[in-house]
Amino acid sequence: MEMDNIDKDGLEPDQKKKFARAALNAAGGSIPFIGGLISAGASYWSENEQEQVTKILKQWMQMLEDELSEKGKTIAEVVARVDMHDEQVRQRIESPEYQALLKKAFRNWSSVDTEYKRQRVRNILATAAAAKTTTDDVVRLFLDWINMYSDFHFQVIGEIYRNPGITRGAMWDNLGKPDVREDSAEADLFKLLIHDLSTGHVIRQHRDVDGRGNFMLKRPTPRSRPGMAPRTAKSAFDEVEPYELTDLGRQFVHYAMNEITAKIEFHEYEGDEKRPADHR
């Protein structure tokens, strides 16, 4: 056998082609649509192209397997956090309304692009199964927020929750962000983030309310004397105006950001190996 005919994987070119065709056929047998693609492309692709298609399909199928694994892990962690001895909880989990929440949570899973977000989805589903402190319409909104907002948004929400009345400048400092120019991309991003949460009714500037919860009118801002008007726009990191969570924002923290302790310990199985589940 000539060494020049053996590639770095230890396979001859003809052997590698056979493995490529075998992998394509295996994929086609397990997923009908891929089987149709392979049949249509068998006479169209060269052997080298078939090898490249095999590589791409394997990568994409692994991505789908990883997504399915994350969904399974999330469901297992939800069940581990609810009291299955409670008849009302069991009825809630089996109800069409709760099943609809599950479907919504997993329908747009591609937007759950970090482990932190996955944990927020888990917390929302676990709390929605065990408590009825808000309506399912609000819970669906919370799931939409997981899709809409980034981890940075959630960090800001947490900072305002811990420090009601905090200013934007204090938020930035408490999150350990570096000093940046007002005309920088980082400052623009922070202003956009505050705008997102404000227009989404997650946060608001502090406003006084009366005994019935009605917002009081703001007092008019006194006009500056001639020649005393500020010469620069309000900073993205303003140190004057205080922010607070709306009631929706506070409920979101309760549902999504408060950790629920697992009531049972379970293990994940990978082949014959058993390892403790990751409790966060």
C-alpha cells in the first residue's frame, strides 16, 4: 500500500468515500427529509461534495441533539422543583393551560442562547406550576421577555431590584463597567437597554403615588436662568433620576430570577456513567 494514498485519518481515499456514503445513508434512514435530499443529490454531488455534506449534516444534527438535551434537562429540573405530593400541583401540570406554557417556552428555544436564560425559563415554569400569584397571560409575557432581552438586560433588572431608586450611573458602576465616552457604542447600548426596559414596562423612573396607587403629577422643572442652561445633553450614566421596577418587573423577578431549591436529587445518565446533576 502506498503511503501517499493514505490521509491523516489513516484511510485510503476509496475507504473515506465509502464512509461518507454510509454516513449519508444512515442519516437519511433516521430523518426522512434528509433521506430525500440524499437521494436527490446522489447523482448531483461529487464524492468530495458528498463528504462535505456529511460533515455539515452531522454538525447540524448534533446541534439539534444538544437542543433536545437542554429541553430534557429543563423539564427534569422543573419536575424536581415542584411538590408532586400536592394534588393541586399535579392537576396544574396536567392542565391544558400549563401544557400551553410548556409549548410556548420550547417553541422559540433557539433564542435561549445562554445557560443563564435556560435557568430563567426553568424558574418561570417551576413557579408557574407551583404558584398562582399571577395569570398565565402574564407568565406568557415573561417567556416573551426571555426571548426579547439579553443577559445584560437581566443584570440591570436585578440591580434595580436590589437597589430601588438607583440611578443609571450607579447601575453601570455596580455592574463593574468601565468608564466610557458619552458618544461611545457602549453608552449608546446602555441607553438602548434602559429604553427597552422602560418601553417594555419592566422599569420606570420613580414616581410618587397616592393611597390608591394613582401616580402623582410631576412638579414642573424650574427654568434655568439666562446663560445658566446646561450646554450638554443628559448623560447616559445620569446620577440624578432614580429608577424602580414596575409591578410587572417585580413579578418577573419573583418568577424568573428567584431560585427554587430542588426537592429531590437526581442524576444524569450518559452511557454507563452516572454523574450528579448540576444544582444551581
